[in-house]
Amino acid sequence: MVNTPTLFPHILLACSLVILPALSQASLKSVADAPLAVKTNMECTVATGKPDRCVWDTSYTILREAGRESVSTLSFDYQEESQFVLELAEVIQPDGRRKPVPPTNIDEKMAPNPAAGFSRSKQLSIAFPELQIGSTVHYRVRRIGRFEPLAPESRYVHQFWPNDERQDSLRIHYHADRPLYWRGQGLDGFTVKQSPDQREVTLTLDAPRYRALINEPGIILNPPSLEISTQTTLAPHFTALQAHYDTLLAQALPPKALQVAESLKPLPQRERVARLMQFIDQQYRYLGDWRASNRGLAPFNLDEIEAHGYGDCKDLASLLIAMLRYTGIEAEPAFLWRGTHAPDPLLPGTSTANHMVARAIVEGTVWWLDPTNPAFLPGETSADIRNRHVVILGLNGQPRQESTPANPYHSVVETRLKVQLRHDGSALKTGERIYSSDSLMWLAADDRRYGHHALSKTLCAMASQQQAGDCQLNRPAVDFLLPTQYPINIRFTDLGAAEPVSGYLIYDPLSQERDLWRNMKTYHIQQHQTDLVVPRPRQDTLTIDLIGATTRQLPKPCQVSSPWLDLETRVNRTTDGLRFHYRWHSKADIWFHPDIVSPPFQQMIDKASACVESTRMIVSLRK
């Protein structure tokens, strides 16, 4: 059973985690800034073969004017098949007077559909009257969920993110008719107790808690969390789902899919897979349809998918798997968490996944195929499903656990530029940039979304730093099936390529990199708290030929090697002028806060900053 029992309303609070320039003052916010004080008590009953039953009793006390605006209206979304009852809604004034919310202030309707699909969710909204600073909004809601036979075991997750609310008290209690198991991480300030018979788990907050962040450059990816499950092994959670998929994938292919799969049998496996991925992309669109029923992790039947002409991840992946198997390629359903970061779950369960892909053996190698992607690079695993826990529904009828591969260490962007500097500091720049791997996938996605010409204009603006009006950019059309490498040729006049000073030019090839490392230094100074997603390719190389330029003293070669990053700079003389070379090799997609504040990481920042600073040159032009 996929459970998300942290049922709290949609409250339009000011962001507690604000992404602002890294040079602004950042810190933990003062508790005096808290707009609300919240008290929460949650009681959940878990019974075998029945839907879970939970009651939330919550109160918000308004501390500042911003808090009044935040809780004047609260909304709750819930599944149409579940039961949702508002048992109490009232306002308690500072003098103790209680005023129940009148029925005219309560509205229930169908919730808006998601951006790509149809849902059958409902939404209950409450407008609380006569609010002032010191008023307390108090409500109690009861939800009886929907039992899912394909997911008979339960897993619950509670994550405690930085929040603009002051949490004065918190109690979460689970009671079951069979043993419960729990795991936690980062739960300092919380107490978790379990009854002797293991059928009850209770989490309480030790003391009032306020953790809100301001002006942070990143996000927190691993907050304190509690996981509770009715089983500690994989099989009980996935056995029923395994049987369902075994039956579904044994169905005959629908007519159009059968015709295509039959025609592709003679092709080599690599080409066969590419053509099948292209068929899914051309014939089906991504759309989740939940109108008939809340299907959970169960897809439509294969003939229904073909008749619809659309599907969500599990529909499209199931049709792909069936077609792969028909052509003789071993393929299995794979469930995982899609996104920037997916920490390993502490306990198993179907709720460890929000996405389904196909695991296939292609010419002896494991491929992870995601038919919802807008482009396909054969043999590559897309970044948003890489390096994470995955549950496979095996061909042998047994679920098993694997991991998708970590990021590869091959080059993904290579840039070669020829720069002809002029005495006024401008320069004619011509060159080529070669995209591959993740960077090519991102470019293909943007090309489909914004259009070929629009993206070309954006690439020109990025390359010239908005300082060129004559940019010419040539690049091939982007198809669904991507090449190993994708070249872009560019030519433009950079009006600010160098700074003229007393007959010389100050040329700074890494001016943008300098800002990066300056901001990294302020991370320590401003006492930032968040993790940083590294927004650039795994390996980025830049070669610049300065035509007709010379310098009295070459910058010394510089290298940095660390567990997080390798960096190299060097400048050489050539027959035509000077050649600058820069190599960035990132060894991680995310820099986590504990690493960033460690002395070795600080040493890396200092060395990298020094390398970048050393590349600034005083050059003159040959006559």
C-alpha cells in the first residue's frame, strides 16, 4: 500500500528556503520571525487487508500578520475512493472564546487535474473567520484510505524539513494488528518509542522546534526522517504486484504493437531497442489517466494502452517491455525514485518508487530504458534515474533489489574557441562545442520544448554573455534518436572580451568561474546550511586559441585533485599566439553540506580559486 500519511493542508507560507544570490546574508532565521506556532497530533490505525485510518488534530496560533494570511484558508486534497471527514473546525480567540466555522465557510469540490493527465481527487477547503494575531485555528480531520490489494503491506514516511512554522508540539502514533518496524535518521530532538509487542510506534518532539532558513543557495536533500513499515523484506511488499505484472506482460501484443515488433526482429539488438523507443515516443504521449480508478502501480492492459494512445510511466514501460520480450530481448519492470536525488530507503515498500522504467539486457549489457524521456541516447542511463535503489520484478517471478549505475566519467562537453582580440578589447570568436551524454539529453529536451530557433538564440546569448548582436550559430536538427556527439558551431563578436589598459589587454578566460569560487567561499562565511546540486557537466573541457596574442610571462600550470573535483589550467605558446586549456572533472552531482563545511573541502575551494585567479593574463597583440 502506498501511503503518504503526512496530511497537512496547502498553506501559502512565505518560503522557508529561499534561493537568493550567494553573496546575501544567509543564516538560520530567528524564532521571532515565525508567523505561526503549530501543535500536531496524528493517530493512525493499520489493519491487515483493510485501509489505514488516520486522525489529524492540528492547531495553528497566529504570531504575526503573515501567519493570519497563511491560515485564513486551508485546503486538503484526498482520493475520491477514500473517506475524508472534517470532524472539527474552529477559531479560538486570545480570550478563550471558541467560534465554530459555519458550513457556509466550508467548500468541497473536485481537485484540479495534474498538468499531464486526469485525476479523481477531491479538495476540501475551509475559510476561518475573524482571525487576528493571537487567534488559534484548530481543526480535526479523519481519513480512511483505500486498500490496494496489489500492495497489501504498508510503509509510511515522515520527513521534517526546514519550515517557517514554529513546531511547539508533535506526536505521531501508529497502532497495528501486527508488528511494526521503524528506522530513522537525523532524529536529534525527537523521541521514538515502540511498545513491547511491537504493534505501536510513537514519535514525539522533545521541545519546541524552529528551523527555518533564509537566502540559501541550495536545498536540503536529507532531512530528519522516520520510516515505518509492516515488513522489513522486499517480497511481502511486491509479490502481489509481481504476479499482476507477470499476467499482464504475458498478454498478446495489440495489433499495431505486434506489427511493429514483428518487423524489427531481424535488426541487431541495439538498433531494435532504439526503434522501439522511437515507436513509443511517436505513437504515444505521456498522460496519467486516473478517472476510471486509482490504479496505484498497476498499468492498463496492453490493448487499452494502444487504444488510448497515451499512458503514464508504468503504461508506456509495460508496453515497451512486452514488445522487447516479443523481439527476443530480456526485459523486466523496474521501480525507482525519479529526481535529482534519491537516498536509499531505510525500509522497503512500494512507496519507495515514483517511477517505472524497463531494465533490458542489450547485447550482454544492462540498459535502463525510460520511454517517457523526450530523446534517447543508446546505452546511456538518464541522470534522473541514475545511482539509486531500484526494485526489479524478475523474469523468474521473484522481486529483487538492484541499483542503477553511478554517473560515468567520460567527457560530456568539449569547447574549442579561436579568439582574435582587438585593441579596443573586443574579439571575434569562432569555435565548436561538442555535447554528449547528459548535456546532450538536456539540450534535446530544451530543443523539443522551446523549438530549434529559440534554443539557438538562447545558446548564442549564453556563449556571448549577452554582449554580441551578430551571433551566428549552426547546429544539426535534434531527433529523438541522439548521436554519440552533437557539435555546435558558433561565430560572434564579443564586445567585452578583454579590458584595455595602457596599451595592453587584460584577458580573463575564466571570469565566470571566478564568481563560482567566490560564492563557494561565502558559503562558509555566511554559514549556509544546504546541499548544492552541481549545475554543470561531469567533465567540461575548454581550449582557447588566442590568435596573434602574446604575454611576457605565462601563468603557471595549476592542478587540483580532490574526492569531489579535479581541475586543471595551463597556458602554452603556439606559432599563432597563446593556447589556454581548462579541464573541470566533477566526481559528484551533489555537494552535501557536511562535506562542504569540512576542512578538506575548504582546501579544495582555496586551491581551485587560486587556479582560476592565476589564469588572468596581461597580453599584447603582435603587430
